[in-house]
Amino acid sequence: MNKHCHSCSMPISGPFAGEARGDYCQHCVDETGKLRPREAVRQGIAMWLSSWSPGVTEEQCLDRAKHFMNAMPAWAE
Ligand SMILES: [Zn+2]
């Protein structure tokens, strides 16, 4: 089974994986391997969402990113 980033769910093992940093992908941690701040990760997820959701506003994407993150082990409340 492929591993996914605990922060953004991007695959971190398998043929389409990016470079992993432990349980996280390289987008979700800084150069020291520490998880990025919640807002920084949220911005990244919102941009990713908007790239395949034409017509959806930035505000809506940020809102969706927030819900998305609440389902992730790294950010669950
Ligand atoms: Zn990630």
C-alpha cells in the first residue's frame, strides 16, 4: 500500500511519489524537516484545489482546504 503525506495526502511512496520527509511530503515540511505552519500548508492545498477547480474563488478554496485538513492526521482537531 502506498504511503501518503499525513498533512496533505500527497503520495510519498509508489511510482508518483515526491520526495518524502518521514510521514510528510517535501511540500509540508521546511528544510529542517519540521512541519510547516498550518496557514502555510493551507495556502498550498488551496492553490492545488484551485488548479483543478476553475471558477472557484480563492476564499472558497481556502475554506475547502480547511475542511480537507481537518480530516488529515497532522491537523485533525
Ligand atoms: Zn504534504
